[in-house]
Amino acid sequence: MKRWSIIGLTMLVLAMVAAQCGGSPAVAPTKPAETKAAPEAKGGGQIPATVEGKYNVAFVYVGPHDDGGWSQSHDVGREYVEKNVENVHTVYVENVAEGADAEQVIRSLARKGFNVIFTTSFGFMDASEAVANEFPDVNIIHISGFKTNGKNFGNLMGAMEDIKYLAGMLAGSRTKKDGNTKLGYIATFPIPEELRLGNAFALGVQKTCPECKVDVRWIFTWHDPIKEKEAASSLFDGGAQVVMTGADTPAPALAAPKGKWGITYDYVGNCTVDACLTSMYWNWGVVYSRIVNECRDKKWKAGSEYFDADTGGLGLFGFMSGEKPQPGIADLPEADLQLIRDTLDKMLKGQFNRFDVFAGPITNNQGKVVVPEGKKLEQADLDGFAQFGSPCKTCMYWWNENITAELPKLDTK
């Protein structure tokens, strides 16, 4: 989800189905657009209204607010803002198609008088920029993109690679305990984010199961329960003991045969079956609340913000305070579980971040050292493909040595 270089991303977005969105991280619409208002203003196509005397905040979703994944994680964040920020009124508009429809919705919200608008899909970026330039008194924060005007339009994303690294440790431990050495990863689009998150997962696997291998299935969508379940089943049928997803539904856990495991993504509440080992989830509320307060106090600075786990904006289900571990964790080696707990604790204290995840030595699956001992990747490396004009040095077009898949082909036309 998704901050690529401007040149690289522009070319990549044009080369792909223009249906990419953020998160974290980006969701491609898989159904006809259907704009719905928040509960306060039900009615097909109706744009919700502001409330006089309150600070009005709107959220725009690419999918349904209760999708069990990306959009629902944002809606939980919206509810947190409603409950925890004084004198605020929030609404959402869901199932908004990227492109012209998104621009119309965002512009309508700005005309209605909303003070802040969060647009939560990568494909909403250009529409958000256009509206922000028309309405300089409205702050528009785009999730997962890379553009900003430095005034009232900025972008926001989090380092989910932190949590996928931890999930990899857990998956490696479970796989080794079960006497298997195969894992699977459901990937969405061939973009830097998906290789970054897949590599972070694989690096975590390597910590607890050095002999384990990870296979990959590409589905070219952010949210399609049928495709996700088919991909998960394909990986399980191919021998994977644990399957992790980069998409939105809990398909890996739901498709897991008896004795195998799935790891879900995005939403804290989607790890609902015993076969779910954990979920890597977003906690947008704490981040949104801070930004809303900064906007109201005129202290928010439009730019690019990329947060780590120490903000409280990221979570690993079953390992956060007050959460009960899933059944699949109970019999794992204590040394592995302690490694996960200790690393998470360092992350939450700001002592371990995304650059530590990608600290050398790292070797790719072609036998080349991509990050030498004592070196770490930089932000441009995490975000970019050199093939699309990124200024990155190492970049992210590689698979870790324990990933058996070939690199995805890039359309550089």
C-alpha cells in the first residue's frame, strides 16, 4: 500500500489495470460501483451532510465498510475518531470506483463543507489531488499514495512490513513444528509493496525455519473472495502448511484443510476460525485521531508520512495487549514465541523498525547478496522499482533466497 516514486508509479499505474489502491495497503474494485452514505444519511448515491458546530471528517472507501479487510479496518478507525476526538462528526462513502467516480464523490464532500477527507485507496490519488487544489481550505489525506502539494494534500501509510516479518517468524515456527517446510503467499499486483511485504514475511520465516521455502500465487486483485480462496487452495494443494495473504479477505484461514493454517490481513476481527494462526492488522484510529486534531489546530503539515509499529497503528493478533492467542500458537516452541514477543516489544518501543527488518546480510533467490552485512535498505529501496524510474539503489525487484517463485514480469512500456 504504497508509496512508489512519482515517475515509476505513474508509468506502472498506466501499465496496469488502473485498479490499484492502498492497502496496506490498495484495493482494486471487483464489483460495479455503488456509492452508499454513512449510517447518518442512508440512501443510494446520497452524499452525507455535515453537522453545524462540529468538526466534520469524511472517509472514502473503495469497498464495503464491512468487507472484513482493508475498508473495514479504516471504518473501525473512523469509529475510533468519532468516540475519542471531541466535537467531531464522521461519515463514510463506500464502494467508490477509482477514477472519475472517486473525483465526483470527493468533490461533493468538499462542497458539502467537510473539513478533512481521508481517501483510502491508491487509485483515489489523482482525484484527491485535483479536488485538494480546487478546495484549499479542505485537508485531504490520501492513504498509500506518494503525491502531496505541501499545503492541504498529503499521503499516509504504515510499515506493515514490520508485522509481516513477525508473522513470518510465527509461520516458520508453526511449519517446522508440523514437520513441513513449505509455506505460501497470496500476492495481489506486481508492485514494490507486494514484493516488500512478501520479502519481509520470508525474512521472518527464515528466523525460525531456515530450511523452509515460500511459494507465491498472484491474483491481480485486492479484494475478490473467490480468487483469494482459489489461490489459497492452490497453495495448500501444492504442499503449503501455512498460507499468508496480501489481499483483503480471510480466505487463507477459511480454505485451510484440517491440520493446516492461514494468516489473514488488514482487519483485527477477521481471525475467526481455529485455522487462523494470526492476523496482521491496521489500527488506523490512533493515527487518524492525531491527524484530525492536528488539522483542527492548524498544525498538520501536508507531506508524506510513513509510520512504524511504535505509533500503535499496527498489530499482530494474539500478541497485542489484552488479546488471546489463537489455538495454533499453544504448542509452538517457547524460544520462537519469545523471539516474536521480544521483537514486537522492541518495535512498540521504537527500537526496531522497517529498516531493521531489511538489514543485511540478505541474499536473493538467485544467490546474489542484495544487502551486505552491516547495511540496511533505505526508504527509496522499499518503495521503488528502478525499471520505472525510481531513484532507489538496491530497490525491491527481488525475492528473498527462500522464495521459490520467479519474479513477476513488469510491463515497462
